[in-house]
Amino acid sequence: MVTIVTRAVGALLALAGLALTVVGVWFATHLGGSGTAQFTLHPPAGRPVLVSPEVLNRVDADVTVSATAAGSGRVRMARANPSDATAVIGGAQHVEVTGVDVRDWTLRSVSRGTGEARGLGTADLWRQQVDGPGRVSLTVRQAQAPESLVVAAEGGRLSTLTLTVTDKRWFVEAVVAALVGLFLLVAGVVALWPRRRSAAAPVTDPQEVSR
């Protein structure tokens, strides 16, 4: 009975250790030593992109958003209070970034609105604006959270939108998870390994031999 329980526990430890090791190594490989995570979106043509506070202000680290225009179009980014950014978008067709997917390192998004998209303008409500041809980037600090970011292409379409977050602690945590998983895996294999008990040799009485 004890052997059966030991092997059952060993199997559970081995499975948990294998899963934890694979996940830890996978994250460590993708994050790299700097702990950098990148998530990408290819938005539909002609629609501005709204990045919500649930994405921008989800972590304590700075978030850098980069956008690339297809062809010779210009890209404009503007960050503002969430209610102000939503007011500018209004009921126009746009893409809202709602989260991230670590399985394939993409940005989750939904399409909203039915009206025609309009330009961002130069209203005073914007806390920061950047624009330029080809590719532009804007870094969002967490000091003024919550914030929203609106990205639009003028004279073209957005080819890619990339969100980058760097936190060295993530790499360390991934490595620790892999090491713990490896320890559990080894412990489980040891518990599953069959143990052979050697039978004790019978002791011969010298008196019996002399007879």
C-alpha cells in the first residue's frame, strides 16, 4: 500500500515538475535576460486604435507603444485621460486593445463603433502627442495612470502596433520556476523508480556444519 501511494505521489510530482519546467523555460526564452515582453497587433485598415488603461496601466513598469505605417503614411499617437480619449473617438469605427495573449505574444482587440473615423486634432486635452512618417514610438509612464492611448495613420494604414514592457524580475521568476520544476521532476522520478530489496543470506550455524 505504501508503495502504491509513493508511486502515485511521485507521478504527480513528476507531472507538475515537467509542466513547471516547460513553462519556466518557455517564458525565460521569450523574455530574454532583460525581461522584455513584446505583443503585436495588425489592425484593420482605416481604423484608429485605442489602447485602454487595462493594458497600459496593468503593470508598474513603463510601457512603450510603437506603430508602423504601411507605405509612406504618417503615424500619430496621443495619450490622454481615458474619458477624453473615448470622447475624441466617439462612435467612429475603431479597434480597442483590451489585453495581451502570452501564448502567441499578441494583443487582444475588439472592433467597436460604426461611424467614420476622424483625425486626432491638436486639442489641449492630449497630454502628449507624437507623429511622423513610417514608425513612431511613445513611452507611457505609470505616474499619471490611468491613461488611454489613441493611434491613427494619416494618408495610409497602420501595419503593426507593438507594445513593449521590460521588467528584469520576470526573467528571474521564470528561471526560478524552471529550477523548481526540475527539482520536482527529479523528486517524482526518484519516487517512481523501482527499488529492489536484496534478500538476506541465511546464516549457517558452524555447529551444524561440523556435524
